[in-house]
Amino acid sequence: MKSPIKTPFGFHSTADEVIQGIDLTSKRAIVTGGSSGIGIDTARVLAGAGAEVTLAVRSIDAGRRVAAELQALTGNPKVLVAPLDLSDQASITTFVANWQGPLHVLINNAGVMALPELAKTPQGWEMQFATNFLGHFALTVGLQAALESAGGARIVSVSSSGHLIAPVVFDDLHFNFLPYDPFVAYGQSKSACALMAVEATRRWASRGIYANALNPGAIATNLQKHTGGLKTPAERRKTTAQGAATSILLATSPMLEGVGGRYFEDCNEAETVARRPSDYRGVAPYALDPASAERLWDTAQKLIA
């Protein structure tokens, strides 16, 4: 049994603290949803450490505004913008086709949360599952060669404490039978994000690619403002710089060299829980189950084929 990974960082640590002493010059990173919420701080800290950072965003105008701000703030001109709509497979295909050269860090950060009404893509996929998981899955698989050519790449899969609400319901992924519930759908999509890290590591570790998942914590971003969030107490809420800390840790820390298939929160590996705690801490066994991870990967490959 793997020992849980502990670091010197914790709940209050910021992304700036986590990356101190790490030089990312000559490294290339992609941050999906890099023009809002914790995506901005994630991109800012990567750029501040010298990385070339591509903001993969739905709104090019918003992306360009943020990129200009980050260039001025960090002094790094290599903050780039590229269009990406994770709910649109054609957009993902175009993004992948346009990517040239190695990719050292892929941070699958973007997401939608608790859509009040059932919405589906033209393929009939439930929108949260399609955006939060299937879009990132297609992007990750499409960029496999770029990740492999980096010689030691990392994938960061932003999950959520919301995964504790629901496992992946393989028999009804898109709510064709189950009554739609916004948070059940959100929970399923975030369990899928965690499982993707498990299976990506199993398949690609031998090629130098490792993936981990995380819960960034409750942050007062637009995502949570629009949904009411998971009603997290004020003392458990983080700033965006604190929310980005675990993503930065997984993306850059030497402590996690050769580590994959795990789930982190507050900059440390999370405890596996047998039932959902009232404080929504920990990781459910179903979000790390190897058999479910393999089944989900195979299912996703068939869906996007």
C-alpha cells in the first residue's frame, strides 16, 4: 500500500510559496480556463517561474486581456492565448492540430459547475460530463505525443470535493433515465477527472508521463458564485492564490517526481474515506479505483471516436 505523500505545505499555502526556488525556463505549459478564477493564478505563477504558458480559453478577448496583464506582471512575454471550447470536440481537434513541439505541463483546470437545468451537447452528452471530463480527456489523449516528447511531463487534473457526491454512473452517464440533479452530474464529472489521472499514469508512466488529481478547495470564484457552491464555511474558503497552490505543487514540485495516479488536497495527498464527511474532505475509493479508471478510459475513447 502506498504511503500518503506529505509536504511542508498546507491549507494556507499559496502557489507563490509552493514554486519558490523552481526554475521553469524552457518548459512549456497549457492551462485550460486560464483567464478566470484559479486558472489566472496558476498561469501567473508558472509564467513568473519562466515557463511559456498557453491560456486555452473559450473567450479569446478575455484570454488576451489576462495574457497582457500577466506579461506585464511577470515580465515574461511568453504568455500565449489559444481558443479552446471543451464542450466542442471540433475545437479540441483544432487546438491539438495547432500545437507544435513538446509539452511539459498540462493543467486541466477549466470546468462548469452545477448547471441548473439538464443540458446536452449535440452528441447527447450531459454538459458537465462533456466539458469537465470528456473535453479534457480528448485534449489529453490528443496531446500525448507532445507530452511524451517533453521527457518527463506532468498532467494535473482538477477535480473537486464535489466528487464525494457521486461516482461515475456507467449505466446512465448522460441522465437519459436518472432524474437530473445538478450536483450529482457535477460530482460524476469530477470523479471522472480523478479516474483519468489514475489510468493516464498506468498507461503512460513508462513513457515519462505522470498524472495526478486534486481538490483545489472552496474559492470565491465566478464558478461558485453562480451556483452557490457546496456551502463551504467561510473559514474553509481560500483565495485564488491558495486555490492554485495544489495545482502548482503537482505540476512543478521535485517532491512529486515519478508520482502519479493520486489525489491531493491542501498540498498533501488526501485521506481515503469510507463515507462522505460533513466537511467534504478526503477522497472516495471509487475515484481511485483502477478497474473503474480503465473502464472509463475505454468508454471515453469510444464516445469521442
